[in-house]
Amino acid sequence: MKSKSFNTYKQAKEFLLQTIDYEKLTQYKYDTSTFDLKRMEEMMSFVGNPQKKRKSVHITGTKGKGSTSIIISSALQALGMKTGLFTSPHLIYLGERMKVNDKMISQKMFVELINMLMPYIDRITLKNPILMPTFFEIVTAIAFLYFEREKTDISVLEVGMGGRLDSTNIILPEVSIITPVGYDHTDRLGHTLEKIAYEKAGIIKESVPVISSIQEPDTLAVISKRCKEKKSHLYLVGKDVLIHDIKVTRRNGVYGTEFGIETWRNNYKNIFLPLIGRHQVENCATAIGSLEVLSETGVIKVDNELIINALAKICCPARIEVTSENPLIIVDTAHTVASMKILRESIKENFSFRKLILVIGLSSDKDVEGVLKEITAISDDLILTRTGNPREAEPEQMAVMAKRFPHNNLMVIEDIDEALKEAKRIAERDDLICITGSFFLAGKVKEALN
């Protein structure tokens, strides 16, 4: 039987939307019955194991892994490395997930690469439909093929969820990175930091060096134990990588932070990072630590000036991103209690405004009440909305929770476009509109604002 193939990106996308997509589901088992790395290994073996032919950096964590991935990728490019970048989820276009030197995969290339996988997908599905690769597995496989096709010098690969059972966890990287671990996906990864850290530490490989952001003691204990078991050297932000002289500032009208970083082998002075929030400084320190490891193992040659210049041009979409001024509009993806606390503190430290208008939509599997409690206290107008994604919490149910906390004015506007219109209507020039919550919401907002 001839395998199906696609002539257009639209056809390929429609096929992917019919596969199991755990990014849109709330009820499923998190074990080897649903997340089977053997399936991923077999699919990659079918196309020649492209992931084994390119160098890589592997990154997991609860907070900051996307920003840290972008920072590392930008720095590697500045050092002359042809760099692949795989992140998730996307905001608007699926191709945002896989880039080479900041250029997204073309729709034509996407179709060509998924067609390479279709004979395997059709064969395994015919044999047993339950074994059909998932949305994320197929997209990860396309990224591996793309980086091999483009002959990248190195690729930065962000874990989708967890680490131990993630589709990306079939690589042998040059360095493994763990950003701050916190409470997210607790119904899958576990309800304690130790259990969540166990899943994250699953990316640590035999003798592969590890760099970790600042962690809670329980989390660090799990990571340290795994490193000892795997004979992997562990470098720590706060011990081997130190941050100093942090100063919130604006440079040429751009919001950001100035600081310095000292590592066990280098000193980076007068860094300007055009990202908002002190948490991004820690993400940057973790990224620089990973560059130092890559330099120490001979993968790259570090050049301070090139790295510092690259950092000054960083852009992380939908991470407290200023999209316009007068009124000031920022778009973010804070969706956990910890990330919402960071957003609240960053707003207070970085912006001056008369009134804060908050537009928020959250996934139902998050700690919705805890998240709302963190941010409602500083909002003057609260607009609860949604985009129509099946994972999202009902705005009316969110309103019941929000009424338990101090606020001035609460509105439920189901349609995100109408919610944005209302926010702009009631805003004056010196107000701040903050739109935050799920990646689905941020994507819809970015599309609407563009």
C-alpha cells in the first residue's frame, strides 16, 4: 500500500491536527504507555538517525527554559556557529518551533520532511493505531531532520514536558541544562519538587556535564544525586556562575537590565539584556554557564565581546514583551503561581503607570485560583477571557475565584478580540495593559496586534 504524502503545508498541518496532541489535552497518563521513547527511536532509525549526526544542547526546567534556549542560540550564532533551535509551543506558525540561525523552517521544507516520515507513520498505524506517533513526536522528528538537512554545527533543544520521557530525550548532548524547577504539570510529573525534579533530571546522561540554575534544596538534592550516578560534572549558578551589579534600566528607549557575570573561568562585564525581569538575568547566567562548558570541552571558543553584543539584541516573544506604547501594552505567558509572581514583581519594578488593565486567560489544569491571587492585587481592571482552546478554563469560573481577592473592576469577555478592544477602549495614554496566561492566548493576541 502506498503511503500518503502531502503536497501543501495546509494538508500536512491538517494531518498533524488529527494526531494525539498532549499540549491540548488535560486527561492522560504520564508513563511509558503514552510516552514511549522506543517509538521515537524507531521512527528516527527509519530516517537514518539524524539526531545522532549533529551536536546538541539539551534544556529542561519549569521556568525560563524557552528564554534560556533563545539566549544560548543567539550567543552561539554570534560565535560563528550555524545553530538550530527547537522550542515549544509556538505562538502563531508551527514553524516557529524549529529555526536555523533564527530563520524559521519554510512551509515547503516542512512538507518535504514530514513526507519522509509518512511511510513509517502509516506502517506503524496500520499495524496498531495505538502506536501512532503523537503530534509532538512528529514535530520533534521534523526538527531533527531539518537540523541534519541544514548541517547545523550545534542545536539547542528544549524539552516539551518533563524530560525523562520527552521525545527530545533520545539525544546525547554536549551539555544538559536545568532551569528553575517548580510546580507545573503536577498531575503528570508529581506533586512534590522531588518527583518533578526526578523527571527533569532524566535528561542527564552518562559523563555529560550539567549546568543548573538556582534551585530549591530538595530539587538540587535530586539533580546532584543523578549527576553522581551518571558521573556528570555539575556546575551551579550561584556557585560556579555569579551575578553582580544588577540594575534595571532603559537603553536607547529599550527596557532591560544591566549586570555582570563571573564564571569559574571568565568575567563578563557591562552586559545589557533587553529583557524585562530579574529572572531573565538568571536565565542569562545559566546560558553563559552552558557556553563556558562548551568552551571547556572544546566545542566552541568563547569571545566575551561577541557574546555581550549578541545579548544586547536578544528578543524573546511573549516574555513580558512590550508590543506598543501610549498606552503601554505587554504580552506574557505567565501561567503558574511562580511565574505570575515574577510577572507581578517585574511590572512593579520596571514600569510606571496610572492604571493596570489585566487581560488574562488560563488553562484549566493550572492552579487558576493561585495564579489569580498573585496578580489581581495590583490590577485595576481585570478582564477574563479565552481563545477557544479545549484546555482553557471557563472565564465565568475564573470570575468566581477572582472575586475572592481584592480588585476594582472585573469583566468577563469570552471572545479574546473583544476583550482586547475593551482593554484598549478603557485605557488612557499613561495606563498599562498586560495580557497574560497561556501560550494559546499569547499567540492569538500577537496575531491580533500584528
